[in-house]
Amino acid sequence: MYGLIGSKLSHSLSKTIHEQLVDRPYALIELSHLKEFFQQRAFSGINVTIPYKESVIPFLDDLAPLAKRIGSVNTIVNNNGRLTGYNTDYLGFRAMLSHHGISLRGKNVIILGNGGSSKMVETAAKDLGASSVRFVVRKLKSTDQLLASYLEKIDDCDVIVNTTPVGMFPDNHGPAFVCLDLFPNCETVIDLVYNPLQTNLLLSAKQRGLKTVNGLYLLVAQAFYAEELFLGQILNPNLIEPLYESLLRSQHNVVLVGMPTSGKTTIGKRIAEEWNMPFYDLDVLIEETFGAIPEIFSTQGESKFREYERLTVMEIAKRQGIVLSTGGGVIKNPENINTLKQNGILVYIDRDIDKLVREPFGSRPLLQSAEDLFRLHRERHDLYNHCCDIRIDNNDTISQAITLLKEKYDEIARH
């Protein structure tokens, strides 16, 4: 048996990755205790994730030199009943840095967290010539660590690496581990979390114009190196890149924003059908939970509707690989945009105002007249442009708009 052990694995992509690298079953094994599992030793090779990368070590017979130096294990090979621990996260981390064109030589690195992954990053950063490596943690264990509540600015930080599960699915919406205002000269932020694709920490970094990297490439690369150990042979490294790009593409959501009757639903359903992705309409989801939207507006008011909208966005945005058509006013709340961007590429379906109305006025609570249409368009057009990753002109044919969307979407999804 081959597989992954950890405490919570519902979000894991490891099964998909390993079964595409090698044609054999790979199991996800959630454990609350390690002793019985290791007593039985009923596996040929396993990977290890949170929170067991350090606690598995006492159950092993041998540690590879790199794993011993790091003090953390993510891969275990059973060789005729003898268990040897390895650390392929280290190799995956270095491969990720190379892929994204990041050098740590001469850099001052801040690591968030002090678990098994933080030890791996520390070792790799020092091996790659970092000038300094410091930790920001919740509880101090040594004099070279800083409190997460540290209030003074740290001017000599170049690179931040988050090794904690803060912001990881299903707890996507909590605050980032640190406020980036404390690191005014930071250039790059790396988050080892890969679900969501952009944690709040990465979104905050992007808003500041910093280079950002999530943990998906590391996940694929470390799995590749683990399979080499499981098989006892060298694999073709060209397997990594296409698998990474395929996963990155499949995990992104297509989120359509724009004015009512701009074509969001029509385009969304066509994209979902052609790309074999589930389609959701945000307004339909709201009505399924909270009741008819006109009734909400008439009895509870717009502010209550916007709260229902926010709650619905929080849940649907956690999903990956979906197409979502949103209501015209979803962009009024910046929190909605932040939440949708965690896994989504936002597409503004822009249509000239004289082509928008395809139904009688009065069927939508905020659209009772031509004056309402012009007013909403003035209020929202800049918001749509500001929040979107892609803007699509939908003034000609739906087919042309979809073709343009596909071209732009694939280019963004690869980066």
C-alpha cells in the first residue's frame, strides 16, 4: 500500500498527483494516533503531512542524512520491514523556487511557524545562501524567534515564507498570520498552503505589488521525488511541469461579474459545458437558502440581502474548479472580491449600456427604470474594471466573447 497519513485530508490533492505520476492506487489515511499504524507496518511507502512530520520520527528505524539534518520527515519507505524516513519537501521547495525564478542568496528570510515544514525551509534557505533566517511564531521557543504580535517594523526582511496552516481550507477566511505592514521592504511572499490558491496572506501581498507564490508546485515536485524513492528508480523530471499546470488550471474558478443582462449566465453555462465544470448562479444559491430575492428586498431591505450575499460567497468560493455567475452588485463589498479571488479568476463581462436591457424594467429590485440602469452602470463600471483579472467585451456575439475569454483565461491560469 502507498498513501498519505495526516489528521485532516479532505482537501488533499496527493491522491490525484501520485496516481497520475505512477499507475497504482494511492490512499488518503486520516489518523488520530500513530502507534498502531506503525506497529502494523502494512505499507510499502507513505507520505506524511500535518501534524505528523516530526512525531513520526521515533517510529522509524533510519533517517536519511537530509531528513536527519532537517529534523522532519514527509516520506517513509518500508524496505523489508525496515522503515527509513526522507524529506522530499526540501527538494520540492528548491524546485518551486527555481520554477518561479526566486533566489534566496543574500536575502533576509522570515519564516512563519515553527513546525516540521519550517525546519525544512530553514535548512533550504541556509543551503541556498540566505543572509539570515528568522522565525515569527505564536510562542517563543528560542531567542532567535519573534512573536507573531510583534509590533515594530522589521525593515530588513526580503522574503516571507508561511509554513503554518493559517488560511488553509476549510478555514479560508481568517486573518493572515502577520500584517505585512510590519515588513515594508519585503519583496516576495511564499505560502506553502495550496488550498485556497491564494490565501489572505498572498492576496494582501498582491495588493502591495509583491511577488507571490503558493505551495502547489512544491506539492507536485515533492510527490515526484517521493515516487522516485518508492520505486527505487529515477523518473523523468519533465513529468512535473505538465502535471502542475494541469492541476493549477483545474483548481481555478471562473467567476463572472458584470451588469444585469450582460451575458454572465449564458457565457458561464457555455464555458461550464465546454470545460466540463459545474456551473453555479450566485442569486440562485442565495434564493435556495434565504428565499426569493424580491421578497428579501421588500421585507428586509438591501442591506440584509447583501449580508446573505456575503455569506453565500464565503461558502461557494471555497470550492475549486467551478464556474460562478454573480449578481451585479457583488462587487460593492470588497470582502466579496477578496473571497472570490482566493480560488477564482474574475472576469468582467462588459457590454454597452444600450445593449444591456433584454427584459421589462421592474423585474429586478434595483432596476425599475432606465434611470436606474444608467445610475447603476455609473456606480459599478469602475468597480468591475478594478476588481477583474480579465475584461471581456460582449457587444458582438457570445461565441466571440467566449473565444476571447478562453485565450485570456488560460494565459492567467498558468501563472
